Amino acid sequence: MSEISNLNPKLVWQHFDKICAIPHPSKHESALRDALIEFAKEQKLEHFVDTTGNLIIKKPATKGMENRKGVILQAHLDMVPQKNNDTKHDFEKDPILPYIDGEWIRAKGTTLGADNGIGVSAALAVLEDNSIVHPDIEVLFTIDEETGMTGAFGLKADVLKGDILMNLDSETEGELYVGCAGGIDASIKLDYSIEAVKSTYKTFNVCVKGLKGGHSGMDIILQRGNANKILFRLLNSLLELNILICDINGGSLRNAIPREAMATIAIAGVNVSKARTMIDEEWAKIANELAAVEPDFKITFEPCEQAKTAISRAKLLKLIRLVYGLPNGVYRMSDSMPNLVETSSNLAIVKTEEQTATISCLLRSSVDSSKEDLVNMMTAIALNANAEAEFTGGYPGWKPNMNSPILGLMSKTYKDLFNKEPKVMAIHAGLECGLLGGVYPNWDMISFGPTIQNPHSPDERVNIKSVDLFWQFLTETLKNIPVK
Ligand SMILES: [Zn+2]
């Protein structure tokens, strides 16, 4: 037992202390799951592991609460294993060492796993504490949230009976999450033949760089420059100089806004100075458009080793028009929430390799039909260029419902308890709730939690006071769940 087990609420911190002692990085949750199964046996609570590996523990309603709606408390078992360079730690064997640092709990040299260990602990405390008044409870502990949401993806429709899902995996006390984005990966492939580059042509590298990039979901609202989109805007205007393209390499990760993109182009010697002027003019135009968000943006144009082959002219036009025409950035803002992106696309990667150009995009939306619309639009653009479009790894979004009964109840409960309004939020990125709600469309869902800073890094810390507020809020809400 460490010093944190004396903090309030005691039961929550004691469970968290025990969880820290059991290694549980993503994909290695079985030791923790076994310990929780032992706990369920000791408490004589019905429990089972589903076909995916998620653990479910049930607790019947307190006397007099049997007619209330059933609540599912959900948290993920795994944690992100990150450590400082000078820390020796084996996440599959060594315990996390939590300690009190002023108003916060941190771990010695590693991630703490408060994401989502505090949520797990709060659910365990609800299961154990018989002084709490609550309806029928089903606790859903999912596996592998951090590296693929495997547990949420695999949940079946006949596992849970409840009506309200409370996800305990949010990271700011006083915020209630009511929506998230779904996503789907687009891969568009265009095969091309090659032609020889004439000796009268000179070869150059054109590079778009200095952009900020960022997360393709959360940061898409910032309207930063997309290096691929800018590169193809430039190539499209250079078409009038009869350029050839030898290769293209833009972006690296599907979920990152591309910061750099590069093309090797060949130009007739007589057109080189014209090309240089055009590039500088385009650079100035785009820099002006993006001045507020991309102060370091630049385009470089430098001679390089003479290329022997280039994409054939017939396909070159198709390729440039295809990429230049693909939708990118914010496509639609939400009607139900201010400042929430509803639908977006990130033109993430463009690469040429072995006579195939591959374009990878990540589409997101909290409205599934809007995501479908983008899929169909991109398919249409691809077909027009005789390219092949494939869409994989789709998962549903969670459309914010401002009239959600659990949102109404929790907003009122929060105000009654703390005499202030909670903030109602949604996020333009994936959460387990999106997947879970896809399997159980009848659920009324909400996500909340204590204040956790710097999750997924060795600086992760959880605010002690916020855990107490989170616990009061959770237990007070359970008391007030309405009748079925
Ligand atoms: Zn989490």
C-alpha cells in the first residue's frame, strides 16, 4: 500500500493503488482482469468475460431502485506505457509507483495510468460500497482502448441489458462529453506508365515545408495548411509549362495533417526561370492566405540529380486533377454544438512507388450518413480519374444529442452539487462511445471523469480534489436515475 491509499474517497484510491501494482499496458491486461475477477468472486457479484476479452461485472439495484433504468459504467483496463529515457521500467513486469506531488498524483518516471485507472477504480468502488444508492449496474471493462479499441470493436449486441452508458474516460472535471467522430480510411490508387525525360529537361525538387501539422481530428478546426493540398495546387498551375513529375512524397501518417510534401519535377530548360517566378508568386499568395496560422510556411525549388523517367503525360493530368480535387479540411460544422467540426477529411499521404500513386485520407464525422456522403464523393472523383478507391476500418460516430435525458439529469445534478454549470463538450476524434453506441443504438450515453493532465506521457498526473468531485458527482447521479 502506498501513501495514496489514505486519500479521499478512500475506496477509489485503494483500488487505484492496487491497480498500479499490477502491470497492465495495452494488449497485456489479463493479470489485471484476473485480479478483478477475484474481486468479483469475493464480492459475490455475477461476472463474465465476453468473446473479445472484455470483463463484465453486475450488481443488482439497491432496494427500492429496481424499477430505475439500468446503468452501464464503462472504463478501459489498459494504459499507455511511456517512460522517461533515464527510467528503468519493464511495463509487463514492474509496478507503477504513484506518489503525491502537491495537489496531484504522479508516477515515478512513467505514465501513471490514471487514464483510465481512476475510472476503473471508481467503478470498482461502486461495486464494493454498499452504502451507495443505485439502480441495476453493469460494469463494462474494455480491453486495448489505446492501441485500436479492440474491446469496444468486439463488443456484441447481446452482452448488456442497461439503458444508460456512463463512460468514465474523460479528462477534465466539470466537462460532460456527449459526442465524438467516427472515421474511415480512404486509399485511392492510380496506376501509371512512365516516359523518358528528354535531355533538354532539367530536374528540380519542389518542397512545401514549415507547416505546423497536428492531429487530423482535433486540430482540423485550426485551418492549418495541408502540405499535399498546397503542393498539388502548385503543380496544377505549373501544368501550363508542360512540366513532368518524376516522383511525389507527401505526408507520413494518416492521422496527422501533413507538414511537408515534395515532388521531383522535370522542366524544359527554357521554362526554368518562368517556373521559378510562378512558384514564388504562388508561395506569396498562399503565404498571404495562411499568414495567421502558418507564419513559417515556405516552398523551395532546387535543382537535383537528373531524373531519367517521369509519369506519362496522359496520367499526369489525371493524377494532378485527382489529388487537387479531393476534399480536404473541415467539410461541415455541427448544428447542435458550437465550434464542433461535424465532418472532415485529411488528405494525409500522397506517394508514388513502382508506377502506382497512392493517396491516403482519413475521413471523420459524428454523423454516419455524412461520412458516407464523403465516401461516395471521393469514389466519384476517383472513378473520374480511372483510379481505384478503397475504404477500410470504418467505425461509427456519436452524434451530440442536446436533449439527452442523462445529459439533462447530470447537468442538473452537477449544478445542485457544486453550484455551477458543467461544460457540455464533444470531440472531433474517435472515442469508445462511438463504437459502443453503434452496437447499442438505444443507449443514452455520456462521458466524464476527473482532471488528468499530460496523459500518455511520463508527466501524466491526476488532480486529487477532482477525483473527489468526480466521485460525488457519479454517486449522486446514480441515486437520481429515473424510472424505466
Ligand atoms: Zn483513456
